[in-house]
Amino acid sequence: MIPRILILFVFLFLYSFSFTSADISLGSTLFASNPNQTWPSPSSTFSLHFLPINSSAYTLAVTYDSIPIWTAATGGASIITGADATFRLLPDGNLRLLTGSGAFIWQSNTSGRGVTHADLDDSGNFMLKNGSDTVWSTFDNPTDTVVPSQNFTVNDVLSSGLYSFSLNRTGNLTLRWNNDVVFWSSGLNASVEANLSNPQLGLQSIGILSLYDASIPSGSVVVAYSSDYAESGNILRFLKLDSDGNLRIYSSVRGSGTTTVRWTAVSDQCLVFGYCGNMGICSYNDTSPVCGCPSENFDPVDPNGSRKGCKLKKEIKDCQGSATMLQMDHTRFLTYPPENVNDVYFVGISACRGNCLSGSSCVASTTLADGSGQCYIKTSNFVSGYQSPTLPSTSYVKVCGPVVPNPPPPAQEAGRGGKLRGWVIVVVILGTLLGLALLEGSLWWCCCRKSPNFGGLSAQYALLEYASDRKLARTQVDMDQVTRAIKVSFWCIQEQPSQRPMMGKVVQMLEGIMEIEKPPAPKTAPEGSISGNSLNISSSISALSTFAASGPAPSASSSFQTPRAPSSLSGMNVERHGSSLTQRETIHTFSLLYLSLLLHLLTWSSFAAEIPLGSSLSSSNPDQTWSSPAKTFSLRFLPINSSTFSLAITHGSIPIWTGGAVVGGGASFRLLPSGDLRLLSASGAVVWSSGTANRGVSHATLDDSGNFILKNGSVSIWSSFDHPTDTIVPSLNFTAKMILESGSYSFSLMKTGNLTLMWNNSVVYYSSGLNSSVSANLSNPYLSLQSTGVLNLYDPMLPKPVIIAYSGDYGDSGDIFRFLKLDGDGNLRIYSSSMGGNTVTVRWAAVSDQCMVFGYCGNMGICRYNDSSPICGCPSQNFEPIDPSDSRKGCKLKKDLKDCPQSQAMLQLDHTSFLTHPPETNSELFFEGISACSGNCLSGPCLTSTSLGDGSGQCYQTSRSDFISGYQFAALPSTSFVKVCKPVLPNPASSSEELRKDDKKLDGWTISLAILGTLLSFILVEGSLWWWCCRKSPNFGGMSMQYTLLEYASESIVDKRLGDYEVDMDQVTRAIQVSFWCIQEQPSQRPTMGKVVQMLEGVLEIEEPPAPKTAPEVGPSSFDMGVFSTLGASSSGPDTFSSISTQTSRHLSSGLRGNEETPALSLV
């Protein structure tokens, strides 16, 4: 039984295999509802089936490992069906794709042509056959893909959306948008001379795309190599036109189901016309192109599809008279045939903008600024834009005013050294400080306004509030009265009775009739001693012992009888004194200004014409200059910072010639009597010399072209124009004998007319020569920049000057100064500046892509772009910066290769190229695939390698250990490798999205740290201020009022030496309280001296003193004590005071004072 079942199973299996691997009979059907149902090739390498797009959508496709190589399509788009669709080979030989209702949506149109069956071979070609003859095939009807063994002819077209790819009879390969705009074309080069008869394009299985024709001598011409060409393995390579308009070679290892790009026709995706739709602007994040609108004057056509373009929020026709031009730097509106024939003009940037604004049909314009002087005027109804920091062009778009620019792009917000994060930090810190300031201000006003250090009246308020039971805040206070009262109280408690004033004098002092002198400090005795009637209150008044030295007691004949000078007069005297000083200082200042002006005029009159021998300039006086007659140029020391200077000829503050090295203060520039020009350091060392000693120099001049000349009469001996440093200005003829230098870079003119930029006098990274239309053997070429902004090459052998470059603003009117300069970054640029201005604008750059300047980021440094400028970094975390503070100095391996000879690996860097320029290009160039490029470098002496991926099949291997310069950009098709010690440690993800995520986290941490740091700093500062100031506030602590009182008394009444002694604040408090009792208006309320001593010693408790009653202000004799009206409500004295008889009072007073001449003081 079992053997029969096995035999049946084997029979059915073989039958099924023979059926599906051979012919597909008429009437066969595929169902979308069963995507696993297929029509396979014999080896099952390819299959025809419904390919699921999602759970409910399918497309009919011939696939290789689920990778479609042909689809049923119409209008350049694959047909999407539902799950009820079917694909049928009808009995009449017609192929039809049908919907669930039976309507056909695609067909082969082969009915009645004798089709007997269908077949899918192992090359991926699905055929309808009549016997052995092919009636129809997918290879003859390609959609968007070409595979090996498929011949793509002039009759074929690949389509994908609005894009198409075709081969014409001249052998040109073209990519078109909307069957109109040709945005890419690749033809036979000049070395191939053939009139093609039947050209065909074919992709070899090893990855070489070739053009075949019987007229080509070698039979074929290589169009492109895939980057992995000739690499072994079970790999399918295919050519595909993608929906983004680009043509690419892909490779896929069988069974992987994934593809890898190995060549791209348009390496810069943003150069594909229409990629971002009408008025869309294409730009790059770190890995891929992104689409956006020109400004916030536009809206996306579809917010969910950025590639569908943009539209104006307000149409131009709706804002006649208020239209303006939106400027977009580093932006270009793509212009391809056929529109570039009639829309190209040779005008400067201002005219390019203005002509578009005034033209009714112009919607946008682009001035290229690439030296061509071209301006593209866009009048079509479809405008495609590209923005990149590598683009030197500036574009304009006509919009309704006002212009509303876009906010900073995401990458700029995230990745440019935390610019946004800086603003966040500033706002957070300011907000935190403002909140704390409001809180602290409230607390200070509540508490610290009464501190002696908070304001001029704080001590007085503290004293008065303390004495008045804190009711002062509700009453207006005459602080002068308070001051007098306090001073009088200190006189009343003097130890010597002879020094205490009578009550009449007290009243006069309080009324201001008598001037109050500073009270002396009572003398001290051993602490706590009382002997007989001699009372020692040193312990009670010890705090006052540092007041002013003992002075004469006030008496009728002393200062008490001297009327006090009016305070207003005193203030006037002080004011007049200060005014006198200010007047003298003002006169002195104007004298100096006048002298300076006089010297300046003398200097100008002396040096505007001739600069005599013996003249000198000093870096200590950077305002001293040798000027041209019209003051257009000047020779002077130009400050670099506060301590360093550069000797320079300047136009405004723009240097056009520099002499020698940077110097410090005290340096000098001298025209010696010998005729030699010398730059001397502060020590007198020669930094630079013209070498013109004893050559008959009679004087020097600086003319209005900026040329500084040493002359012998009218003959030029030496000039700055003959010895340029880094700049060429109009009227300067730059010859083959001259050189511009800036750091490691140099610019020179060859005798052949070639212009070259070199790094380290060895690597030529830029060269511009005469084109083939100029046939001349040059004899004495020189380069000159016209004032209009045209850079020309002159030679007697040339029939006319050859234009090298136009500045972007050439021909623009206005007082404009233009110059050519070799910058420190190795680029040669034309700048323009308004006459008298100090700002410059780049109008042309020799190397438009700064990262292509060799060595810009130092050895092993990788140059890449943020949204506006180049930045430098290291290849991976296997490296570290040579100088963390200067990324342009390059990188070094953390672990040297010699320390890991058996543990080395290749770090892969996508979209990266290691720059290779002459002389190294010839000896280190190989034709090999990407794997060999990496593997051969790993096993050899090579340090880095680059597989170009541009279709050339080239691999550059760098074995020089002295200098390697790298460039990384999303538009670069190349892949590079760096040899490192294992393990490979790639840099963290640097895409804009990852940067934004990281920056959000970092911003959170930064903001938290900023807040915490601000709070901590604020607490430390405020704590110090509070301790210094508010410790003496009445609301801050128990002792604060006493400290305030004592400090006020010590500052306002006595000298400043109180701080040198220990202070018993309880004693001071008692002394002040007793003093207020002693000045009570009613004699019955004033204590006797015995009670005073007891209160001062602490024997008797001191109650709060009542405020004396006030009397109307009727004259000087009236005792105005209104200020005390708010002092306590009680008018009764202490309980113990009420039983004291007058005799006892007089007795104690007499005994204590020992002075019979002043009995009246017994009342005190």
C-alpha cells in the first residue's frame, strides 16, 4: 500500500514540475487572491505572478526574488488591482489583465496572431509564442527595467511616471521629463568616430552597460560600469528607471530580496528636473533629498506629498503694484533644453532680478555666479528648484509682498553647533532670571528695604521703626529730625555730666537752632565695676567706645551756639565743587581732541602726496595712517584683536595687501633713511623688509589704485602691486612671475595661460586653461580684474582678451570696489564691496564646492555640509581630532595601524570620496569593483580607497601616509574605505532626523542644566547679598534691627572704627532705649541718673518709651517732634519712675554729675 502512494506522489510532483516549467497553455489564469500562484521560469529564478503591494492592492509583475523587473503598466505607471483581479492567457492568444467585474485594464493585443502557448525563460523574458517564434515578449515591451540579455533599442522607451528614458540613433542616451525637458544626456565621446546604423544598449551580467552597433570599430562602447562589476557570486544586475526620474544600475544577491544601487545616471538627485514638482525646492539632509517650498509665501500643493510642488498663497495677478522678488541664496532654478535657448541673458545680479520683476511673463530668475555671467529668466509654467551650499548661484521668485522667508531648515536647527539650542538656553536663562528677579524683588521690598545696605534711608527707617513699634510705614518721616534726635540722645548719655547738655540746649538742638557736633565716646573702665558714686558703664556703652575721639562738650560758647549752615547751601557748595572739576576735565578733554585733530590734519597734509624718508607707523596707534590722495586706501596697522596687528593696505577696513607676520603692540613700520621699508617688532627685530636699502629711494607714495610705491624721483623702485600677497585689485596686472599665497595654498598663472590652485606647492586641485577655440602661443600672459567685475587674461599673442570669469554683479552700476582674493580656505574668489563700506560679498568662486579644496579639513579630515557652510569631522570614532578646538586641523587614529598588524579592518564610508588630484592620480588608479577596491587596500600598503560609483569603474587607492583629504555628501555616488584597527566604530547617525532626535534629548538636558545652573548661581549670589545686606533687616533675624541701629549710629554719628571692636548689641539696645526715655517732654517721665545707670546695667527692665507730645510749628523755638507722633501710644513712664521724688532725683543727679553749675540736668 505504501509504495503505491509514494509512486503516485512522485508522479504528481513530476507532472506538476513539467507543466509549470515548460509551456503555459492557452486558457491559463492567475488570481490576485492567490499571490502564491506563479508562472515560473525553468530554474524558478524568475516568476510571473500578482505581487502584493499591501493587503488589498496588487500589481502583475515578472519578479526576481520578489524584485519586479517588468510590470503591467499604462502611461508610465504600474497598474494597481484589487484582490479580485485575474490575469488570463485567452484561447485566442491575447493576454488580458481583468478586474473582478471582467473589465480588462491591460492587454497584449495578440489575439489572432497564432499564439500557441506562453513561456518565461531563465533570463526573465515572458514570451507569447507561435511554435518556436516569438509573437510578443516583455523584453520587446519593457516598462521601467532592463536586465542582462535584453537588448534595448531605439524603438524602446522606459517610462516611470512623468519620466522616460530612450536611446536615439546617434547613440545618445536621454532622460526626459514630461516628454519635453531633457535633463540628462550621454553620448559617444569624440574618440569614437562612427555613423551608427542600429544602436542597442545592453547590460552585461558582470555589470557593464554598453552601447553596441556594427559601425563601432570595437563593436561596443562602455557607457557605465556598475561599482561591483566583475564581482563573483549569484548576482542579478539590472538597469531601472525609478519614479524619481533617475536611471540606476542595481545588484541583488539571489535569495536576499534586497537591492543595492551600483550606478546612477544623475548622481545629484536634485538635478532631476521636476523632482519636487512645480515651484518645489529640492535640498539635502545628510542622506537623501528632501522637498520644500521657496518661502512661506507658498503652500504645498499636497501637504502629504512634498514632491507634488508648491503654489502661491496669493497670485501675482491679485497684487499688481506690490509684487516683489524673494531672494534665495545658493539656489538655482533648473534650466534645460529646450528652454535654455531663449531664456539666457548676460547680465549682472541686479539686472537679473530687476528684469524679472518688471517682466510680466517672468516668474523667477537665476544668476549663476559661476563665472559665466549668465542669467536665466524663467517664463514657463513649471519651475524646478535646487538649493545647496555647493551652488554659487542666487535665485529670485516673484511673490506678493511682503516676503516671508522660511524658518531655518531642520538640519540647521539640529546640527549646526546648537544654534537653536543657544537661543533656547538664552530664553530659558532670561526667563528663569526674570522670574527669580520678580520673586526676589518682592522679597527684597518686603524685607530688605529696611536694611542699612539697601538704600540711603534704610538705616534710618530701621531705627525709627524699631523705636516706634514698627508703625513708621504709615507716617511720613522727616529723617533730618530723626537724625538730630539720635545725635542728641547720645550727648544725653555721656559719662561725664559736664558733657551732657541742658534741656534747653536739647530743645535748641532738636529744633535745628544749634548745630550738633559729633558726640565723643564715653571712657571705659574695667568691665562691671561700680565704686561709690563713680559709675562705670563701660560694659553698657563699650560698643560706643569706637565713636569719635572725645571732643569739647557743647556749651553756650561752643559750637552749640553756632547756627547750622543751611543744608541747601552745603549742597550748593558741593555741587559747585564737582562742577568745577567737571569743567576742568572738559577743558582738558577738548584740548586733547583739538590736538589730536590738529595732528591728524598735519599727518594727512604730509603723507597724502609724498611719504618722506624717516617716516614711521606704530601699532600702538592704529589710527595713524599713510593715506592715498582721495583717502580711498590707507597703509596702517590693522587690529586683529586687542593685542595683535597686521600691517596692511586697506580699502576701508578691507585689507588688500599685508606685510610680514602678525605683530603685537609696540611694533613699528619704518621707511628708513636708507630707503628700506621695515616692519619691526617691539624689541626691534626685523619681521619683514622690502630689501630696497641704498637703491636711491627718495620717498614713498600710496596712490588711489591702492599701490604703495617706493620711488626714486618718478621711477618706481618697489611696489606692492609687484609683490602681491593674497589679493588682486583692478589696475594690478598679475603675471606669470607672481604668486598669491594664503597658508598652505597658492595661486599662480602659468606661461600657457593656465590658472592653478595648489596645496602645499604639490597638489593641483584646480586648473583653468584656455579652451580649444583659442589657438595661441602665449608670450607674456597676465591676469587683470576690471573694475566692472570681469576677470580677463591678456597676452600680446591673443587677438582679444580671454574672459576667465564674470563676477555675479558684473556691470552693476554704483560705487563698487571689486577684488580677487585667495582666502585661507584655499579658494579663489571675486568679492565686491560698496565704496567706503566694510562688508564684502562673494561674487565668484573658482571652486564652487568648497569641500573639493584639497586639505580643507586637514589630514584624514572629512568635509561635509550643514545647510549653509562646510564643516569638518573625523571618519569614525576610531579617530580623534588633532586639535579639538580647530576641526580643520584634521584627525589621527586613536590606535596606530602598526600596533594592530593582524587585527585590521576597512571602515566603509558611503557617499564619501577621498580627493585624488595630480600628481597622485596616475599611479594610484585602478579599474576594479567595490569589493576588490576594499579588499586589495586591506591586504596591501594602502591606507584608504575610493570606489567612485560614477560609472567609470575606477578605484583610487591612497598609500601616501602624509596627507589624505576626504569629502562626504549625499549627492556623491562613491564609497570609500579607511583602514583601521578593529573593532570598527562608526560615527553616530548624523541624519537630520537623528540629529533632531538627539538634539531634542540634548536640548532637554541643556535646558535642565541651564535652569539648574542659573538657579544655583542665583542662589549663591543672592545668598551672599542677603547675608551682606539683609542680615541687618528688621524682618530677617532677631539681631538685625540692633545691627542696623548700631551701624547707622556708627556711620552717621561717630567715626568708622566700630568694626574693629566686639559689639554687645544688647548693651547698644539698652543705651538707645534709655536715650529715648531721657528726652521725654514731661520731666516726670524722664528717669533719674540712678535709674539710667540701673537700666544701662540691666538691673531694671526697660519698657518701650512713649512718644513725646508735639506742638504746633510756630517758629524756631517750637519743639517740633512730629516725627515721634507715631512712636508708642503710651505716655506714662515706667512703674518705678512714678515714685521717684524730685529731691531724690536732684540728689542722684548731683551725686552722679558732681557739677553744681548745671542743676537743671537733674531733670534728665
